[in-house]
Amino acid sequence: MDEKLLLMTAIVLLFRESLLAEKIDNSIDLVKTVVQNIKSNDNAISMPGYDVNVVSALKQTALSMCGPGNQLNVSGPDLLEQLKLNCGQDDRLYDLFESALTEQMTEKGLKISVVHKRTAIVNHFREQKISEVLAKASYMFKFKRSEIPDVNGFLDDISMQLDSIRTKNSLKDPAVMAEIDFDEPGSLDNVFTNIKEQSNGAEGYIFGFTEANEMVGGKLGSKDFMMVPSLSHNYKTGFVNSLYMQMVQYNKPRCRDADKKPLALLIKFEDKPEKTLKFFYEYLKYDETRDTVDIKNVSDDEMKRYVSERLKANGFHIKILRVNPSEWTIKSYFNKIIELEAQGYFIEFVVMDYLAKMPTTGCVSSGPIGTDMRDMVKRAKNFGESKLFPTITPHQLSTQVQKMLQNGTPAEAILFQIFENHLTEGSNQLVQEVDIMLYLMKVYKKDRYWLHLHWGKTRDFVIPKVSQSAYLQFPEDGMPIPSNIHNESHQIVRKITGNISNADESLFKLG
């Protein structure tokens, strides 16, 4: 649409909305966007078929219809008189206005017309944006090919931009993930409902580790992004595997739609399914019996039956994906979630071991070192938040931490230093993008292994200092750390006195 037609559509839209008997909402914000995007110059020279003075006058009329407090300010006869002046010598344009504003329409016809005109305006801007993206991409590929080191990444970036445009259903800023307007009481309803649900413990997921629950504010929120940084061979995979199983064991699905299947999704980039399911069986069996598990004496069918029954008991659907990270990007991950939703699944939560294994293809890379990693984490977090599911992913600590160990810094002291400096691999700014940060470090004392948990961040809760550090004890027989949430005799270990040394990785079975 040209600018005159766009403004005409906007004005007629507001007028017909003013005639609706049921005034639920209006298109004032949409029309304001139209006006803001038309950059007319009142002093410009008019060209054949185009009068900038008409465009400027129509803009003013459209704005005058957007009254204070987002209320329509429309009067039929007065509007026609104003439009007669706006159109000047453009009689054809005025005739179109007169025909549209005097047409007799039923309530149903008005509603249909309003929807069509809203859609026409939205589509205009969508197509405009698509044109801009494609034009820029074409220019870059034709004339600045040398500045594109990775063609696949270039194509992925274009695709993500187009996907973003395609999925929009309004002209709202995509960066605005929530809006609270105190002049619109309805916008407050969901927020206060969520606050009440959170305070009542109705939303989110508990873990089987009391210490972890303390460090996330009681429960993992339904839209939280949680990162678990640690060094290699420090049980971070074992820890997040345990959290995954605990979440399906100690919670009920949030999904209330009978037509949807509540899905607990585990994505693996390294471990083979055999290794993952072996850990699952050993964890679940040891958690139940506290007896050393020897799978040599257990049939394949029995292991399959046992794991399946324990994990599906509360109604969750269980899906584990083993993915080649070199063939996946953040866009591939988004597409997989959308595909699962199309198959009828409701995504309850995602545990991804681990996000940083994926290439940062298509992510913003201009800026300080680690900008691309930070952008990928941000995209994953925002995607989960928009889809209303929490995400858990481990992450590597920086090589600086390993050097600290080699230089003799006690393992117990390291997490306190990491907490202050956020020494995560790829970027020390990742803490700014996540909702929850929980650090892990394996330590060894008096012939016993311990897993040191240290709080790093919770976005919405203040964690008492006494709850910010704790130790989980590894079983002496090399089994996974069992849950303790229902163990009445369990005592939280806040500090281990005496000398603590770093564990010998060769002796530790479950890195």
C-alpha cells in the first residue's frame, strides 16, 4: 500500500471500531505505529499523483482520532468535513473516504471489516520488513561476499530474521516480552495470578536435593533458565541427569489440556543413550534401595521396565534426544521444539547437556570475545520464556579455574572466587543472561568425595547467606548421589572443616 491508502485504511479502521456495540479493544496503538512510520515532509515538493500536504494532513487526522487514555475520538459528520479539507484537490481519495464512512453495515459486518483492515495493515509492515531483510541480504551477497566467512551461518541468520517476522501477529516490539499497563486492568490479572501461584508454591518444579531447592528459591520457576557451571569430570552431567529424574518424580505435570501430552525433554550432545540409561537405572535403583547396584545381574527387560515405570509414574512423557552438535544450531533447537508442539506435546521443561556444545551459527558475533555465546544463551532463554517452559543446562568453567587448581588454590575456596568473578567458559557475562546460576565443584576429604554446591544467582529471590553453600556426599560405593528431600534424617552440610584436597579424577567413576 502507498502512504495515502495506508492512512485511509487506518482512519476507516478506527471509524468502524467506534461503531461497534461491543468495544473490547481498539487499534489505536496500531494506527500510531502507522503514523510514526510515515515520514512526510511538509516542505517537500509534491510529485504527480502524490501530495505530501495531503499525507501530512491525514496523519494529523488519524492521530486526532486516537484520543487520550487510548479512547477513540471519532465523530462521523465532523470527520467527513475534516477529510474533505485533508484531501484538497484529490476528489477521488475523498470519494473513497465518503463511500467507506457512509456505508451501512451490520455488527457482524463491522467486526469482519475491522479484522480485515487490521490484518491488511499488519501485513503491509510485515512485507515491508521482509523486503528490507532480503534486500540487505542480496546486497551483502552480491557486493560484500568477502565479508561473509560462513555462508551457512549467513543463511541461518536470514532464516531466523524471517522466522521472527513470520511468527509475529502484531506490530509490537519483539523485544517486549511482557507489558503491564495500569490503565488496562486486564494486563495486571495474569501477573498477580502468577505472583499468587508462585507464593503458594503452585508454579514450578522441586528437585530431590533440599540444598538445590534452597538455592533456586524453593522451586525452579516455570520460565526460568538455569545454568550449572563446573569443570570437566566434576559430576555436572550426573547432577543435571539427577535433576531431570527428580523433576518427573517429585512433581505433577503443569499441562491441564487433555489433548496435550506433557513432555519432559532431555537433549544430549555427548553421552550415548546406553550411558545415560545406565546412569538412570543406577540412580533410580540406588535412590530407592540404598544398595549398591550391579547391572550384571539385571536383565535388559527388567531395567527397561523399571526405569520406564519410575519416570512415567506421575504422567510425564519422557523423551531423550541424542544430537550431533556440529549438525545443530540454535535455530535447529527452536525448530525441534516447534515440531514437538505440532505433534501434540506440551513442553514441561528442557534439560540440555549442554547448550554450549552447539556452534554459535547465526548468533550475534560483533563485539567483545564471547558475544556470540552470550547471544546464544540469551536466545535460548528468551525462547523458553516465550514458550513458558524452564531450561536447565550445564556449562564449563573457564580455563582460569583449572589453572587456579593447578596453582594450589583449595577446591573449597574456588567456588567463592568464581561466585565473585563468574569465570564461565566463552564469556564471563553469561550470568547476566540467565535466571539461576548454580556452581559445582568436586572435593575430597578423609577418603570421601563431596559435591560442593554454591549459589551464583537467582533473579527473583534473595537467597539467605546460610543457604548459599552446601555439600552433597557421594556414596562410598561409587553410586550416584541419591535424593534427600524425603529423608527425615538428612542433615545439610554447610561446611567441611579440616584439609580439603581436589579429587583424583581417575578414581571418580561418575564424572
